[in-house]
Amino acid sequence: MTLVQLSRLDRPASTKFAAECKVRPILDKMLVTSLDGAFVLLTQDEFRAFKSGEVPAESELYQRLCAANLVRAAFDVKRAARLTSERKGFLRAGPNLHVFVVTLRCNETCVYCHASRANMDAVHTDMKKDIAEKTVDLALASTSPFITIEFQGGEPLANFSIVQHIIDYAKRQNAALGKTLEFTLVSNLGLMTEEKMAYLLDQRVQICTSIDGPQVLHDKQRKLAGGSAHETAARWIKRINEAYIERGLDPTLYHIEALLTTTRDTLKLPREVVDSYRSLGCRALFLRPVDPFGFASRAESHLEYPREEYLKFYRSAVDYMLELNRNGTEILERFAAIFLTKILTGTDPNYLDIRSPCGAGIGQVAYNYDGKIFTCDEGRMLHEMGDDTFLIGDVETSKYRELMAHPTVRALAVASNLDGQPDCVNCTYQTYCGVCPVHSHRTQGSVFGRIRDSALCAVHKGIQDYLFEKIAENDPDTMRTFGKWTTIRERSHYLQNC
Ligand code: SF4
Ligand code: SF4
């Protein structure tokens, strides 16, 4: 079936020429995206000809439109089916990300803590050995041939013996299954020691930390009793990166990753934030807005901001990163890399929060320290706030098939399927985008939400507008950098086939 989905203003005079497409003005051009995610940027004259169906078949424009599968008479159904199937390849796998919350205890106190941390003496929030083993058994029951076990908290280093046990047990259990295993650990590094670091690197665990920007900002937002959280993290980032080199690994490929949480104070410091990452030797930033979960919801009045202000910050920071790349410093922004991979390469990097349907249950599962199972870590965060909407089972009793067929998992797959979201289905960015039912539930009271009013939609739309503006400008340096940002980094060292 071909049908034209142009915005009210841009409805074509002739619906006979154009295949299904969506349109959005970008600078002085018109962006037209096709059903299978290809796009063209047309001048106003070209767009008028496209709308009215007056494009001569021998013209260069006609060839360009056909190449993007935008001409109804030449519409290639097989191509559309193949490309859509390739983009949705993640649906054939099953959950690959398994988040293990090994404790709620944490040595730091962050103003926005999404995990609702517990004090260091709350040892009852440590995952026990029997729960850990049952959790590994469930994770390995996934139909996915790739399993990432991500250690989260609280601070996972506070329950390090269980981290070690999980790695050891998972490897032993996987010997008979032959899946590809990967371990990641998200840590503030405050409890790191040389011994723990050596163990983690020997076991090829990918380490990720949090850096909120310059030291003053970081230490204001992340309190470490008796010291500077920033100094501690910076010291260990340097040490861990040195240790990768000592092990003969290429530092451009293997280095510690850091994540940022953008608060109101961050918005004033786009360049300073980027420079603080550079000075630590980090090659990537993820400019994530603050989420409405955990302590962040309590501190909303001094952390939150209108999303237009965030987008101004985002544009300044990424403009600066593009300038740095132009001058030979390689540094990338992760939102941009995720969207650009979809826009420019036609593949989907399977980032679970920006895909359709999203990863809740069918791409990731989160396991709390006490064995309770959630559709994703964000669903678990709401549980800590007293909302069990996203609780789907318990490792003591639940079977893998029951979890996958759980009514909540089904509801979230339907709610995050952009083909069924009234605003997204007509949006130019539908093929590249994703919505978050947990966010919609929390901020709008329903997993379906009202996407046009969603702060997350504002962020996704604003970032894609920015990226398409840059693509429309077609500056060779920017396009070269964008090409690099879509390159999948070699990371075979972390993948373990046992
Ligand atoms: S519900 Fe939200 S947080 Fe959970 S997997 Fe989906 S997009 Fe991600
Ligand atoms: S979330 Fe917003 S930007 Fe993304 S497809 Fe839906 S309407 Fe478009």
C-alpha cells in the first residue's frame, strides 16, 4: 500500500506521484523521509515539483527520489521490506541487556540519584549468592545469543564479592550454552582499589563512570564523604586507562567510558563540560537530560529546566565538539552517534531507549538485589519510589517465557511501537526515533502518554532537527566527523565466548 503522509500544509496536489513519505522544513530546504528510512533534502522548487508530481522521469531529481524510494510508480516493496526488516533485526534476538542491581548501598550522595541509593550500613540491600545465581540462570535463558550483564547499584563495588561470584558463575554456566558474554560495571570509582581494578580488567569487564563536568559542578552534585568525588574519579580514570595500555590494548578503542547527567547548572557550561571530558582523556560524552526518577524527582525545583534551554545547551556543546574535531581532537556525542547511525547508515545500533518498540522486557531486563524483576532499570527505579507498575516477576518463581509474555511487557511493546503512536506515526523522524513508556507513565500518567507534550519527544525532535540542519549545510568537515561518529568501535576484547 502506498499512501502519502504529508503535514497539513504540505499535502501534495497530486497523491499519485509520491510514495509514503513525511516532510519537515529544515533551514531553507524540505526534508522528506521515506517508509524505509531513506531521506532527501529538497530545495523549495524541487519540493514543489515533487508535490505536484511534475518531476520528469529523465531528471536527476527523479533518480534521487527513486533512490530514496519516494516515487510511487517505482516504489520498491521488496527493498522497503528488506530495509525495515534489517532495521528491526533486534526483534529477532530477545533481551541482551541484563541489569543486575547488586546493592543499593552507595558511598556517594548525588542530588539527582535515579537509583534511590541506601546508606553504606544498609547491608540488607546487598544481593545474596542464591539470588545472584538464579538471576544469572534467568539471564542466560534469554533467546539472545549475546548477553550483557551490567552491574549497577547503588555502587556495585560496595558488594564486590557478589560481582566476582556472578562473573565466575555466569562463565561456568555459559560453558554449555556458548553464548557471547559481556560484562559492564557502572561505578563512581570511589571504592576502587588496585586489586579490584586488576580483577575487573583481567576479567575483561568494561568500566563506566559518571562525570558531571568541571570539578566544582561535579562535587556540588555528587558528594563523597571526606573527599572530592571528582578528584577520586579523575584519578581512577587516569589509572584505569594506563592499565589498559599496560595490557597492550589500543587506548583509542579501549578506555573507560563516562556519563553525564545534565542539570540546570550544567546548562551554563557547554564548553567547560566538553573540556572537562577532554582533560580526563574521554573521547565521548552522552549529554543526557536529567530523568524524573529517584531523588531527581524530589529535587526537581532546582535541577529541572525547560527543554528549549537544554537544546540550546546541546547545540552549543556539539558545535564546540565539531570545532574540536575539525582541529584534530576526536570526541563524539552519543545521542548524535545513535541518531546518525540510523539516519546515515540505515542500520540500528540497538540503543534500547531509542528504538521502536523500545527494549522494555524484550531488549533488557533489570533484576533488583532481592530478586524482583523489572522491564528495565527505569521501571526498577520507580519501584524504589513506591510504584510497582513495571514489576514483572521474581527470580525465585518466574520462568523466562512467563516474563516475555507478561502483560506489562506486551503493553510496553505496544505503547512504544511508533507505528501506533498517533504523533509519531506522522512524524518525519519516526524511523529513527523512540519513546519511553516508563517516562510517559511517570510524567503523564499513562504508558502511552501524549507524545507531542513529552519532554523526551522535545529532546529527540530537537536533536534530530539540529543534525539534519548540519546535514543540509553539508560542510565537508562536519560530514567527515558525522561519518566517524557512525563507525562501530572495535570491542572484541570485551566479548567472551566460553
Ligand atoms: S520503557 Fe523507557 S527506559 Fe524502559 S526500555 Fe523502554 S525506553 Fe528504555
Ligand atoms: S518521539 Fe517525537 S520526534 Fe520522535 S518520532 Fe515521536 S513525535 Fe517524532
